[in-house]
Amino acid sequence: MGEQFTTDLQQLETFIGTLEGCVQDLNEARTALAHVRADQIGTQRLDESCDGFQERWKYGAEQTKKMIDAVSEGVKTNKKAYEAVEEALDKAFKDIAKASTGAETRGAA
């Protein structure tokens, strides 16, 4: 059964890095746009539209960041749990092997 379900911890680590990179890219894009003032673009109507977009973009970027952070934390928590399970299983198998080796040695003497 163990062969049918595997978790690639390195893949989880890569996914966490990708999520964190998304947040960084999103922040960089928003920061770059923040330096462009609407009054530099053109007509008053266009300027107002750009200002409105900038506000919506800021709000949307903040909401997206919150969601990405939540997903990232969940993946980190799951990765830690998988690592803990792997360590516990490894220890249990070593303890079983040690106990069976010790029992065989005592029985042979």
C-alpha cells in the first residue's frame, strides 16, 4: 500500500518557493505601477480611470497575497507533518529491526 501513496517533500518545498515568488512578483508589479501617476498619462477621464484601476489593483493584490500566504502556510504545515510521519516511521522500523536482531541474538546464545 505504501508504494501507491507517496509524497515528494522536495516538490512541496519547490511549490512553497513558487508561491512565495508569486507574492514577490505581485508586490513588485504593484510597486512599479505605483510610481506612474495618472496625471502623466493623458486626458482627465483616462487619468481617473487609471487611478481607479490602481486602487482596485492594490486591493486585489492585497487579497491575492493573503490567499497565497494562507495556501503557502498550509503547504508548509503539511510538509512538516509528512516529514514528522517519515521520521516516526523510520524510527519505528529501526526499533523493530533492532528488537528483532536482539531477540535472535539472545535466543541463539
